[in-house]
Amino acid sequence: MRNSLFLFVVLIGVTLIESAGAAQLPESASQEAQLIKRAKSGDTDAFAGLYDIYIDDVYRFILHRVGNKQTAEDLSSQVFLKAWDNLGRYKMQGLPFGAWLFRIARNSV
């Protein structure tokens, strides 16, 4: 698990460095859907875009629940690792991708 988490963090880190922080927020649900579709096909840049959109909110949600910054950082990383590992099972049902992430976060706390 730790090796997978490390690899995931490295992949996301490299992607974020390559994009020089120029994450593109989706202007609509259809743009988010495109990011999800690309991420499901293995596009780490697309998943990094989803990460950029949701990481702060997921982190704050978890921090509020656990009250410890280090634990919140670790759990936030685990949420995105679980999301990446299970992305093939994600089904768009008219809710934002964040709803699925928050369910994973809630179950992780």
C-alpha cells in the first residue's frame, strides 16, 4: 500500500510540476466529465486536474473530523489513492465527482 501511495504521490507531483500550477478548473459539469473520462483511461494529467480541484476541500473536511493536520494529510492522500484505484468503478449519476470523493473520505475517517 505504501509503495502504491508513494508512486501515486510521485505521479501527481510530477504532473503538478509539469503544469507549473496551471490547473484548469472545469467551467461546467461536462468539462469535469471529460476529465473523469480521460482519468478513467489512465490519463494522470486529467486525474491531477481533479486532484487540484478537490484536494483542499477534501483535506478541510478530513481535518475537521480528525483535528490533526498530519493525519488529515495522510488520509487525504489515501482518499485520492483509493479514488485512482477504483476510478473504473465510478459512475456519473448527476452528482459532482466531489460527492464520490467525500463518500470515500467519510468512510476513511
